[in-house]
Amino acid sequence: MNSIEDSPTPLAPTPAVTLSQTKSDDAFHLSAVITLGAAHAAHDTYFSYLPTILPLLIQNLSLNTTQAGLLTAASQVPNLLQPAIGHLADRRNLRLLVILAPALSGCLITLVGAAPSFGLAALLLLLAGFSTAGFHAIAPTMTAVQAGRKVGRGMGFFMVGGELGFGVGPLLVVAAISYLTLKGLPWLMILGVLASVILYYRQKNATTVRPPLAQASLPVGQALIQMSGLMLPILGITFITGFLNANIVSYLPTFLSREGAAFVVAGAALALVGLSGTVGVFLMGLFSDRLGQRNIVLIGILGSTAFSMGFLQLHGWVQVVMLIGVGLTAFIANPAFLALVQTHCRQNRSLASSVYMSSNLLLRSIAVVILGVLSDRFGMRSVFIGSTWLTLLALPLVFMLPNR
């Protein structure tokens, strides 16, 4: 088993990050991985605010479900730029995009609560999308390099950060609205600013540029062709399962509100899913290198389908148990996919991870809009049930993935 190396002192800057590995880089640098995972938590905390406050925005701005879905999509459109950002990061030092992202996202998203119109809210979310595009294009590769040979574990830590932020965020925003009202949310941008300051201190000497002695990266066209055999089944699974995940992540508070739940209960349900997701991703990150990424994806599909159907059909405390099960299983495929991408596309890691991350977010935003249109026509419960059964269609694609 590889040794775990930490930074010399708790406050020392983490080692410079490069996008290649040598034998000396095979160790798992715990401090650097935790730093980037914590930054992911702070950043993604803000993106959990939108689904939580969506019922309030629908009421205050007189939106239908389709318009609510468009707000979510607005924050995802800039992710189309992720492959270009990732490709550039192999040649130019773009660490500042990662360092500034928590502060920028925090400022922009917290202002959405005070937006007086649909157009301004959409613009703020669109600008926040550029921030998250830069972060997610580069940060996973920075984490993978610091993870050494334990790429699966490193991706687990990184994704745990995101899931933890998404779990804590709804609780934070519900509490803030209770005391500050929706227009008082900008006070919460302090967390993002603080995270960027810490991240700057810890990663100020990092670089995303491939060192001169590293294995040469492939031209973009050749790299995309080479990774297509892996990426196509991953993206197929992502799109098919994205409808259920979109219902869970983007519409759960709205769904519960329309089912009669209070705003606090709806927000708490999303937090419960997010915190359960943190546990699921953490556990699967620990064992992914042993179990194999394909097996984890399979567990995620079967588990999320079963627990989601139980949530929709049962009532009372059993429904709470089903929500916990949904959280434990619905998100574990993400670190598995990232580990596969980082392991099988070493010559173009930033490009490969950004292609996956941007496609994942883009496909999810498409699913959100489609679900909004269908929900306006057929009702949210019917659409939720349909997206749950649809998830099983991704099973044949799982067996097209390498296991490790």
C-alpha cells in the first residue's frame, strides 16, 4: 500500500501541481487532495441554493416549471467551454480559475435571491456558469495528480467535497432565509470569499502546465478520437440516468412543495439526499480501486432506481429511509467515471476530464428543461416515475466500460 504524505506543516502551501506523474509522485498527498476537496465543497454549496429556493422563485417571479428549468440550464450553458479550458490548462497556468471560483460563484448565486426579474436571475446564473466551468475543468485533474496511484480514492475525496457542499447548502440557505429573508442571501457570499483566500494560500505555487519532460499530449482531434471508446458509453449512461438525477437534484424541493410539504421540510429533504450522497461517494471512493469502477456504476443504477421507486410509492418514515438510499446510490457513479477518465486518458487528462464534466453538466441541464416541459403537461409525479424506470435502460451500456 502506498504511503500517505501530507504537507510539511498545516499552514504550508501544498506542493506544486503538474499534470503528469513521475515515480516520485506516486504517493497520495492527503493535504493537497483535502484542500481541493474542501474548495469543491465550498463552491458546490452555492449551486445547491438554486433547487432549494426554486419554489420561492417560482412564486415571487411568477414562473412556470419550464422557466424554472431554464434557470438551472442557464448556469450550465458555459460548461460547453470546459474542453477548451482543459486543453488550454495543459499549456497555460490557469490555477487562478480554480482559486477564484468559490468567491465568484458565491457572489453571483447569492444575488439571485434579490433579482427582481426572470431575466436578471438568468443572467446572474449564466455568469456563475462561467465560474463553475473553469473550476470543474481543472480541479479534478489537479486532484488526480496529487492522488498518485490512488486515482479512485482521490476522485472520491474530490467528489465527497462536492456532495458535502450540496448536502449542507440547503440547510444553510433555509436557515438564512428564515432570519434574513430571500433578499438577505448575499450575506452568504462570505463563505466563498473565505474559501478562495484559503485556496490561494494553499495552491498559490501550483501550476497546471505539463512539465517539459512529461509524456507529450496528443493533438485535440486525435485525443478525442482515442477517448471516444470510453467516453461514449459514459455519456450515454450519464444522459439516461440524468433524468432521475435531475429530478432528485433540481426538482426535489419543488416536487415536495407541490405534494404539500412545507418549505423547510422540502429543503431538509434535499439536504438529507446530499448528506447521504456524501457518505455514499466517500465509501465508494475508499473501495473503488478494489471493487472496480464498472461495478460501482452498476450498484448506483440499480440502487437509485429501487430507492427512488420506494420513495415515490411509500409514505411516512419509510419514505425518509428511501431518500437516504437514493442519496447513498444516485451519485456514486460520478467519481467512478472520473477515475476511469483520469486513468485511461493520461496524455490529455485536463481535456478528458473537462469533456466529461462539461458533457455531464450539459446533459443534465438538457434533462432539467425537458423535465420542466413534461411536468407542466403531465405533472411532476408522473414524470418522476417515468424517469425512474428510464434509468434501467442504461444497464447495457455499463458492460461497455472497463472495470478499472
